[in-house]
Amino acid sequence: MNTLNFGTDAMIEELIEINAGMSAKQQHMLAESLRALVRLAKSEQLMEIKASVRKLTGSGFHVTGRTNKRDELASFGQHRLQFNDFE
């Protein structure tokens, strides 16, 4: 199951091989726990990036996963046109 990039999967498999004394169930649990940890780290990183974008662009432009990015960009541009905010 390659849900992560090749480097991450290879590293997880290597960590599992190092712990060869574990049962198959324990190895599987460790591998899935490591994959979950990587997914959590990626989502935290994405949230930090979004917070930085909000901070840099001001409160008029919010990046969220639930809305259409094209609509957000259009409304942001329209706001700039209304107030002649060109720099």
C-alpha cells in the first residue's frame, strides 16, 4: 500500500526489518502507526502553511479546504479592484 511517497515507505519498511524479532501483528501495527504519524505530520505542516498564508495576505483572504480556490482568488482580486489597492 503506497499511500506515502517512496522514500517514506522505504524508511518505514527498513524500520520494520530492524525490529525483526517482533511478531507479524506487531510489525503491522508498528508500520501502520508510523504511516499514521507521517500523515499527521503532513496535515500539521499544511495547517501551518495555511496559517502563514492567512497571516501574510491579511484577513480578507482565507485558505480553506472546503471552498473553491478559484472563487477565493476571484473575490480577493475583486476586493483589490474595488479599493484600487494596486502596488
